[in-house]
Amino acid sequence: MLVTHAQQLIDPNSPQMPLCAKPIGNIPNHYVTSATTNIERRYWAWVPRDENIHDFERWVDEAFVANETNEQRRFIPTEFYRNTRQSIIPINSKPVAGEQPFSYYSISSLESLGLLSEIFERTKEYREHGYYHTRLLTLCKNPRDNFRHTELMVEQHGSVSVLAKSIDKFIENDPQALFTGIGVRLVIENASILSGFVGVGHPNITSLGTYVANIEKSIGQSIRFSIGLTDVKYNGDFLPKDGLTGKVNKRLYSLKDTEFGATITLVLLLQGSDNRALYEYLQTQEVKHLCGGEVISREIGVFNNTPAPQAAYLYDASESLNQIEGQDALAKIMEAQNDAKLFISINHVGYAALEQPVANRSPRIRNNLEHCWTEPVYGAVGQQVFDNNKTWWYRSDFKDGLMTWCNYPSAG
């Protein structure tokens, strides 16, 4: 069959049927999705395990024709299997009066095969020259099984290309940048530094945003947050040891799973309508896991119009891409990421719906919520000193098929 998104990209044994769909919403062009990127190949071949290689070759031919003629294909599976991953995402960004201040969707997010292919092709020249901003991630260990992981893995020999960038460890604090709220210093061991399958080097915004959304649910108030990275000790050697000034590693290799981990020291600044209630909640709630890793240290402090801790604070640099030339947001982010003077990288910042939420899809849907299939939304994320006007992150409403974390309260 022809597919655009498939869980088999990672797990060829998954019984969950793939999708053939595209985002339904109007997504701003400064985000990277399959809808906002000039994709050469949208449709890909895949066959279930009970079919053979000859069926696969037939679907490869049909996918070629569909891409050449720009056909519009669509298929959303009706079955939902138990091991299919789900995330609970708030619908409204601000609480409403009543017992349930926030409403939720269950979503299942799958990467766009066409977008992964586009990144792979655009970075091919970098890979051939061992450029250290680009690395390969092997998804299929056995080349004979590539076709079970979708046609994409046949074309790319079982790997995807990821864009790599470190943090700026030399940002000095601005004594005029004052902060009022709650600060949490966290040390996370073996934290994931992988943003979907397109970027590596930073914790992704959606992981920390989802953690903050869970706090919002518990205390019934909106919270804006700021992320400051003070140290990242990578498990692997996908980046030069001294950051962007290091010697270029000419060796072309595939990343190992362990190289997506790091020991991260970060500062999470939180600000709500009732900071006292927020502080009391944090004091009583133990956090064992965050960003896919184990929290080995946590310190909570109260700030009252005092300087923010020194760190490399992440901000939404998506709209600043307007100043960079490129055919689409992906090209602009790649151009910015390859500039050693700009600490800009790609990061997972939200979700784009591939369908309208569906009620009663399956008894397996958590909390009997409405469910929809989505794909990741990627944006440009930069680093700078703390700035009350620039480094706060807000969650948008989930409306018109899009939900993002961004630096603008009304964005999304």
C-alpha cells in the first residue's frame, strides 16, 4: 500500500496500519512539517508481513506514479492497536471555570516519511564530506529487513539523517534580566537529546512542555516557562568536545542508540497566576523521570525580582528565519544551523493534526478521549541570555489542526 506516515519505520512488527494523509490545518511557513516543506516524494511503498517482496515491488511502482502525477491519496486506519503510542495534549491554553479547567485530546504522532527523505537528500553532500552538523541514525539493523520498515529505509539503507548542534556554554548572565517566580534546577541522567528523527543535541521542547502541562492540570492555572541549559555531557561523540569550534570529525558513521542520551543540567523557570500554589505543589511532587531520562537531582527556589540563573536559554527563533534566504523553513534552519555564529538548531515544538479528532475510536484510547493522528511540528530554536520578552514559552490552543509551544502568547 501507499503510505506517508508509518509506525513500521521503527517497529516492522507493529500491527498498527500506516497512514496516507497530510496535515489538515493552515500551518505557518516558519514551521517545518510535510505541509510547509517542498517535498519531492510524498508517497512510499509498504507491505504487511503476510505479503512478499513481489507485492512490495508493485507498490514501489505505484508510489512512483503517484508522486510523479501528484495524486491525492488518503487512508486513515479504523483499527487502533494496544501498543500504539499515545500522548495526552491539552486543548485550551488557558483554564476555564469549573471542575475541569483544561480539556484534552489523545494523540498519536508519526513522522512524515517524505520529510525525513527530504532532510536525508538535502544533507547528503554534508554527510559525504563528514560535516559534523550531520549524522546518520540507523533504524534498521538488518539490511534484509529494510523493506519491512517502508520503502524509505530501502532508499536510505536503513538510516535517517539528523541535524546536530551543541549548546553555547559561554553565555554570560544579564544582571538586568530580573525574574519573579519558581526556579527548578534539574540534573537529568541519560536524557533524550533527540528531536523526533530530525535533530540531535538538545532536549525537545515538547517533552518539557508536556511536563509543564501536567503541572497546569494539577493546579488549574496556566504556566509559562523558560528553559536554561547550563551543561550537557553527551554520551556519544557526535559533536566535537569543545562545541562548534572543535575539529571537524571526518569519520562518517551511524549513531548508536546510547548516543542520543546526555546528562543535562538545566534550569526550568516557572511563572503562574499563583506562584505560591505552584511552589507548594512542586515541593510535594517527586519527579523521577523527565525528557526520557532519570532525574538525579532537583532543587526548587523562589525568585522575587532577582536575576535569573546564568544559562543558555532557549527561545523560539522560527520567525527570525525571515531574514535568511531559502526555499522553505527547512532550508533556512539548515543554513542557520551551519553558521557557527548562530546558535540555532531544529527542535520538536508541537503537533499538526492529520485528521479531525475522532470520538469513540477504540476502547484502547486513554481516558476515552477524542483521538487524532498527528505529525511532529519542528521549529528553529536559538540560545541567548534570559530575556523576559523573548525566552518565555507558552502553549497555544489546539485549534485549526495545530498546537505548538512558542514564545508568543497568541501564537499557534
